[in-house]
Amino acid sequence: MSLEAMVTAVERWIGTSEPNAIQQWYRQRNGALYNGNFAWCDATITRAAVEAGEYDAVCFGTDFAYTVAHAARFKAAGQWHAMTNGIKASGIRRGDIVFFDWDGSSAIGNIDHVGIVTGVSADYRYVFTVEGNTANVCARRVRAVHEIAGFGRPKYKTPPKTTTASSSSSTPKRPQVSLSRLVKAFKADPPKKGTPVSYALVEVVEDALVAERLLAKRYADGHAGTATRSAYSLYQQRLGFTGTEPGGDADGTPGKTSLARLAKAHGFDVVA
């Protein structure tokens, strides 16, 4: 088996919502403590590791549901890399098990979430992942450095051919944000927290708004809700647009001109 088998095993769960077979499987292995709708991001990694024949490499022979414990195990094995020097310098790459702290620290004790890396953008601005239990589904995500606490590097049976960070052959070199899909997401009613996102690359735009200091990091969750639309309206006003009423030039709905400016400044491309 190999790194690629592990990535494939996680990818096969894309689209899974909850409650689900991963939770049921984990409950059967680990008992009534996991009854109910428990957080299953690390259970997804555990299940995939078993399916891929990489259970010892990824999980050290232990089932994990608690992300802090999993990251600590990587550290104990000398396989932990804190995200303190940026994406490029860290060397994060396809197959790494990536851990997140939504408050932006690199402290293992603060970790909130986990996924697997599928690639890194050519400009090293973003890490591409697949994650279980991200807004209650298993989905591909695009992550910025401030969300990543660090990563564990499993000793796969067949190691990768290269040790340098690279993007997946099936992943665009830069995030490709669809203007039409983005506008649709921004015009929808703000989804309730915890519901599936309508367009995952909303988070790329949100990360750009965070970098512009217009949006708090806690709202960069892929939901084009009130906070995100307000932040985008502020960005439009910063560009000199007027009219904040619905349908106005600065109403918080992305337009071709404003999105192109944001994309140029923050490393993504705009497509139809």
C-alpha cells in the first residue's frame, strides 16, 4: 500500500453527511462513548488508514477521534511539524495529515480539526485537503496558513517520489473561483452554522477578506453569511464603489471588477 492509497481512501468518502457509516464503524470498534452524533473528522482519517493498509503509519495502531491526541502521537514519534514558518518553508505535501486551529496558533492543545493534504498551490498560498466533518460533510477544502496548526508525516510503506511540496495533478495551480457560483452563494440566505456549504471556494474569498482585515477569522468558514457579505461590501467601498442598498455597487455581492481585484491581490483566479 502507499500514500496514494491513503489519499484515495479518504476521497471515497467525499459527500458523506451525518450520521454516517464512519461514525457507526468507529462506534462498533470503540464502544458507547461514541454513541450519538460525535465529531468524526479524525474517525474519517482512522477509517481511511485501515482501508488503505496504512493504519500503523497514520494512526500508530490506535483509533483516533480526538485530534489533539493524534497530533501529540505524531510529535512523540518525531513526525510532527508545527506550521510556524509558512507553507513553503514547512514542506507540507500530499499525504500529510494536517491539523487545524481556528484561532491561528500552532499549539497542539488548541487543535480543532484534521484532514489529509492532497496538494499545495504553486504559489504556496494554499493547501488543498479532504476533510471529514467539515460543515457536517466530507469535502475538499482550500486552506490558508493561518488555519493550520501543523501536520504529521506518516511513514508510508511506499514513500512519495518527491520530498518537495507540490500540487496534485488534478488540482489547479491556483484556486479557480467561479464568479457565477460565488454570486449564487452570496445571494442565498445565510446558512445556519454547521450546515453544509453551498460553494466551498467561498472560503478562498473569505481568507482574502481576512487578509484585508475586513473579516474576523472565525467567520472564514465557507458560508457566505451576513458577516462575509458585510466584509465584502466594505471591500467594495474601499475600491470606491457606492450604494450599499440591495442591488447597489457595494451591496456585498461580488462583481467581476471587485473580485478580479481581490483575486489579483490574494493569489486566486476568477472564472465564469
